[in-house]
Amino acid sequence: MAFRIYTKTGDQGKTSLIGGTKVSKADLRIESYGTVDELNSYVGLCKDLMQDEAGITTLQEIQDRLFTIGAELACDPDKITKVSIPDLHETDIEVLEKEIDRMELKLEPLKTFILPGGHPSISHIHIARTVCRRAERCCVRLANETTVAPIIIKYLNRLSDYLFVLARYSGHLLNVSDVPWKPRPNSR
């Protein structure tokens, strides 16, 4: 065995960033990349539920980009590391935008807010979208405290848009209509 999965170094509530800096497991940096990891896992579930080859391919690429984001967030911004971390590019955001545009060509324009749901696959994509928004909020809070590459926040913002449209597009492919929100009348 090359290494053990358990090191016992985190038993006291500390962990190491890439670069060796020890921080609390409650640190906002850990929360940020942990939430991105959660998102990546959820995107994997959504990919496993997909029937659309273009969607599967895009979600696979998104998982790779999310791993890149997690690795960058796991680095100590005050240290130079020996580990080569891949980076995000504007073209990664353009991929999401092109996919949004491709899917929207098949969808009716939204005329109302919609409720998440209608089919388990659609619901899972909506959950991924909300986890993405949480990851984005964590990264924005982290950026208020320290250095975070602006493209990370931009990518997560566009990704949540992509996931919203993907949920609608999945409904289209499954012949499941959007569930419109019908607010009850105000009783005041």
C-alpha cells in the first residue's frame, strides 16, 4: 500500500492546506472547498442519472473543473507550493454559456417562477444547483477575507445558471413540464 487513507492528523480538528499550513477544520477556506467537493459529488450523481450524452459529457467536464477549484481553494494563498495546480480559463465559462444557449433553444421561455421537482432526475439537478449557490456564497465570503481568484466565483455563478437550465432541459427530454409556482393570494 502506497499510503494509508487515515493519518490521524485531523483527530484534533485541524487539517493541512496544500503548502503545509495547519488550520481548523472550521476555517472558511475548508468550508469553501468542502462545499465545492459536496457539489462535485452531487454533480456526479446527476451525471449518473442523465440520459443525454451531451449533458453527461458536460457534467464530466464540470466535475474536472470543480476538482480544479477545490485544489486551488485548498492552497495556502500566502505560500508557494511545489504542487502544480491546474487553473480555470474564461473558455470554461464559455462552455457553460454555450450549453445554456443550446438547451434554451429547445425550451419554452419562462413566464413564471418554477418549483424544483417533477421527476427525481430534475430534483437532483436542482439540489446540485442550490449546493452550487452555497459554494459560491462560501467563496464570496472567503474572498472578503483573503485572496480568491475572481474566476472561481464567476464560474460557480455561471454553473448554477447552467444547472437551472439543465434541470428544465432534462424535464423537456423526459416530457415533464415545469412546475409553476402559484403563490396563494395574500390574506392581509
